[in-house]
Amino acid sequence: MPNMTNKFFAGLLLFVSAGLFAQNGSSSPYSFYGIGEIVAGGTADARAMGGIGVVSDSIHINLLNPAGYSVLRRTTLGVGGMHNRLLLTTNADSDRATSTNLNYIAVAIPYKKWGFGFGVMPYSSVGYRLASKTVSSLDSDQYDLKQYSGSGGVNRVFFAGSYAINNHWNVGLQYDFNFGQIENISLESPYGVQLAKRENVNSDLQGNTLTTGVHFKTQFAKKYDFYVSGVYALETKLRHTATRTVSTVAISANGDQTVVDTEEIASGAFETVTLPARFTFGSGFGRARKWLVAAEASIASSGSGGRFDITDGSGNSLVGYNKSARYSLGGYFIPRYDAYKGYFKRIVYRAGVRYEDTGLNIEGNKIEDLAVTFGFGLPMRGTFTNINLGFELGHRGTRAGGLIHENYTKISLAFSFSDLWFIKPKYD
């Protein structure tokens, strides 16, 4: 039976991985900038607590700290997805958008004092559709139209290992291979011109990241636990190559586009994209399997957009990728984890709050993100498997300077399958 279980999980991992690489996980206009919207890491249970990764336990994968793998006592498969609903508003208009995507697939395997993990998750996601119109110089009652759209993003495949130095200290190291494709399309259709101009830029990005982590736990008064965690991710350079194609297209009355002529312009290597170094520190206090209160801060250095930088007609940069910071506060409560009767007593109730200065600066306007989070861990009777449901209610951006303000609702659904693998049966 264990062999059948292993084959099933391996097949599931391969199947859903193919879907993750092909998806567009964003519908935010802010994914227009740089390599797209940075996807917050962490499992659904961590996101429901404001995104904290302070605590690692025996049956949940901690994707935020590689030191947590040696805390596990059972082999665990984690699969999570998210549905995002946006209300977009400007000073003059409003619109709605939605997206649904697979957030992570990960497997963690403990072995004595060691723990190992591997999986795949998105790092950034691009998925925008923007349009603008300006009064035509030929006729003040007509407009020149411009449309912009983008898709793709950067994914990461990771391999991690950690070691339990003693009952208090765990250390870990994680290697990420970052890769992905981004397609940006712009269409210009001036009034009075029969054919429109369309430009397609297809970008390929690759790079490697190393992340180190430490996890500390101690107990006092025989029942209270105190946690400290630290994570440092090194700065990463993404190698960037691109192809650029310019086409003339005919646009029908219903919006269909027919290519009339195509020319490939200069292709090849472009300036690298810099993913910033990031240091995260957190601390928590509580009682195991009862309650927890924790706080975490994450500080990142400045990055760069490479070819994705946006400049004005004089070559001055309009977008900055400055230092960023995220602050989270959250925790959980379990009425009675071992209650024989009363299912609601065994549910894990989670909540948190998160503030982030994203580091994205558009013509002097900082893009900030604030969210309230909550969720539930639903145990499956007789097993260590659980379903995690999370909600995030927040807002991002600003209407200043003609930009867009987003109100969002994110719903996370994840499954954590835990079991004892690789045990030699006593009987055939």
C-alpha cells in the first residue's frame, strides 16, 4: 500500500506541475511592471495568519523557512490554489477582474535528524489588459486607441534540506531554479489609419537563488513555547533574452485581428533583472496544539527591472524598484485538538494582518498593500491529513497620479496529506 501511495503522489505532482507552469495567476494592472506581480509565498495556513512563517510543526510544510523540514515527523504532500477577485478603481472609472491559479505543490520527507523538500511554485505572475484613448489630431470627435496586454511569469522549482542540531535548533538551505516566459503585447490603432501596429515581445528568464534559514524553539513553565526564526535569501540575477516582432494588423468590427505583415526586429540578450536580497525575522509565543501569537518582519534590498524598465521620452526612469518591507502579525487557536466529540472543537482557527511597502514606485507614488486575513484548518478524522481554507481582504495601490486602486478578496484552498512512508512492512 505505501508503494501505491508513493506512485499516486508522484503522478499527481507531475500532473499539476504542468498546469502550474502554463497558468496566468494575476489579473492586476500592476503586473504590467517589471517581471509582474510578486506572488506571496507560504502555504494557505501561513497566509491565513498574515503570512508568518515563524512556526514549523510535525505535519505541515513550511515553505517560508527551509529550516522547518527537519521539524517534520511525517512525509507530507502540500497542494494549494487561490481565487482572486479585484475591484479596480481610478479617478474616472471602475472595473472588476478575477483569476484562479495553482499556488504551490510541495513534498517534504523527514529522515532521522534530517528533512528534505522539493516542489514548484510561482515567483511572479503577469496577467493584465489595459487600454487608453486620446483625442485624434485629425478629428476632435474621434480617438486614437492603444491596448496593452501581458501574460506569463516566473516560476521556481526548489530543493531544500535541513538538519536538527538538537531539540532547540534547526538549520536549512534551499536552492531555487527560477525560470519563465513573459509576453507583452502593445497595439496602436490611430484614427484614420487603415491598419494597426502590433508589437509582441517574448522574454525568457532564468536564474538561481540560495536561501538559508534557522528555526529555534524552547519551552518554559513546562507548557509555553517560544519560537524564533530567521531567513536570508541572496540577491539573484535573472538572465534575460527576448524576441521582438512588429506586425501590421487589420481589426474587424468585432475586434478580431488579422496579421497583414510581420517583421522580427533585434533579438538576443538584454540587461539582467535583479531580484533583491531579503532578510526575514520573526518570533512567536504560545502553547503547542492550543494557541499561538507571532510577529514577523521582512526587509528586501532594491531590485531592477532590466529591459522591463519604463522611461519617458528623455530616457528618465518612470518606475523604481526600491527597498521593500513587509510586517505581519497573526496566530491560531484550537479549542481542543484531541476532542472525541464536537468537530468544531478540533478546527484550527487562524487570523492575522499584513502590511507591505512593495518597493514599486511609479512616478513618485509608492504602491502599498494592506490586508486582513483569516482561515480554518479542517482535520480529517483518523488521519493527519487536513484541508486549509484561507481568506484575505485587502487593498493595494492608489488613485493618485492617474493610477489604479485595487480592493481584493483572495480565497485559498489547500490540502496537506501526511503519512508515514518508506516503512518496511512486518508482513507480506
